[in-house]
Amino acid sequence: MSNVQPGEFYIGTVSENWTEDALFYEYTAAADPIGSGITSPIPPKVFPPEIYNSGETRILSLDLSSELRTEYPATSPSLLAHFIRINAGDSIHTQPNATSELYYIISGVGTTEVNGQTISWKKGDFLTLPAGSVSHHTAAEDTTIYYIFDTSLLHYLGVTATEARFKPTLYTAEQAQAKLHIVINQLHLTLLHMPRLGPIH
């Protein structure tokens, strides 16, 4: 055992080197993974409404994995976004491996059945669902939805989300607009009371 090197461990005649996968990064490289080249930059990409505002009921993945050089679908290093099209009377099923899901209702009216509950939504509403959600979305009229979750990050980490950390939650369009107006008013007040520089002589 006198020849054992730091970081090595012997079990009988089996040797394990726990340091062979160790990587060291200079701080600015770790703090700026895109700028340092460790993570691929997110390329600009336009997804026009024509790709989702007509046609059959479907989920359209906004997959940039080839540009991001990932082995799994991704729109950014940690997120995967979609457009959902549900024609009137149709339904779509979702059950991703994700810690949470966000749905923004671009247009339409409908309901989501999730974990024994029924949630009604309309244009402008946001719906968030926790990990482990098994969901059935039905449109009362032609509907388009922006849909995003963190499956890409979980693919990278090699993990499965198993624990729901919050309850399904609906943020109505009216609530969102009211909160937005509060933020805008606060910003105006902050700018109004900011000290102003006088003329320079």
C-alpha cells in the first residue's frame, strides 16, 4: 500500500482513481460559461406565428440542439420551449420529465385536467404545473399556447424529477396586467425621484 497515490483507493486488488475526472476552471470561465466557450451561445432564431396558428392539433418543439451541440432537444442550455396548437374540441396530453411546466395561453379558451383537478383558462392566462403532472388539455375553441419546461437541464444532469414542490397554479390575464401596472408605476415613481445632474460649467 506504500505506492498508493493521493486520490487513489484500493479494494483488494481493484484500484480506483477518484481524481482522473477532476476539472479545474479559472473563475471568470466558470462564471461566464458562454463567453468562455464551455457552453454554446444561444443563437438568435425567429419562430413566426405561421408555424402554430393553423393546421392540425400538435405540439411543436422549438429545438436548437444542433446549434447548441446537445445530444437532447433544447432551446437553451437548460430549457425546452414549444408551441401547442389545439383545435376546437381536440385534446393534447403532456407528461414531461421536468421540475415545473409553464403554459402561456396565446389565444383560445379551454381546460386542463391534471392530477384529478380541472383548471379553466383563456387568452392571456399563465398556468404552472409541478413535477410529476399528468395533464390533459382540451380546447373549447382554436387555441395556441407557449409551453416551456426544464427537461433539457434534467437530461444534462441525468436525473428524473419525482417530487412536486408546489400546487398547480393559474395566473389570470387580469392578475398579470394588474401586477404589471404596479411595476410600471413603481418604476415611474423611482425615476421621478432620482437625483438629476445639473449643468456642467
